[in-house]
Amino acid sequence: MSKLNDQEKQALVDLANEARKRAYAPYSRYQVGAALRTKSGRIYTGVNIENAAYPTTICAERVAIFKAVSEGDKDFDVIAVVTENGGTPCGSCRQVMAEFGLDTAVLVADSKGQVTMESTVGGLLPGAFTPEDLQRV
């Protein structure tokens, strides 16, 4: 897991919490913000974006990850996720995170900025299906 000092953790949580305010969640009213730091030091934020056709909704974590990948940045260091109550990433987000590394640190915080959980992607998704599994075929 990434070696982050308390100040770095709080800075990422604060960025995710600020992004959370821009979430488009008119149906669930469950706003989520994410801040992803890559190993290059760049930070990408994301918010959940809901849609009246529910399956087309996308989570904040995936928005941040897709933004990074679309900019050519695929080596992740840490992602902070903030919800009102410190809810953890969904299964789809865990799988997308696993695609880019099980060692990526994950910080989960509530809307007050309090970190409620620290883990790695591998800790959130034991036995993850990864690109290496496809190489075994």
C-alpha cells in the first residue's frame, strides 16, 4: 500500500469531498466524490452521474479512473472515495480498480472528511479477476 502521510491523505479526501458537491444524483440523492492520484503525481477527480435510465449511471470512482486512462495515466497510487456515510466502492468499481493494480491504496471517508477505512484494491476484492488471469488461457 502507498506510503501516505496524514496530510497527503487528508488532501485527497478533501479533493474528493469537494468533487462530491458536483455529483449529479437527482434520483438516489447519494452523492459520491473520488480523487485518484497516479504514480506520476497527477490527480483526477470524479463524481457519480445518474441517469433516468438507471443502468447508464456511472460511479465517481470509475469517472476518475476513466479520466486518468483517457489521458494515458494507468499507474495508480491511491484513490480517495467520499460519501455522506463512508460507503465503500461497489463491486463494479472494485473490478475496474483491480484492472489497474491490486496494490492501489483505497481511502474511504464520510462527508465530514473523516477516513472510515483504509485498504488496498486487493483487500477490497480478494481473488480479483485480473489481466493475468487471461494470460493463463
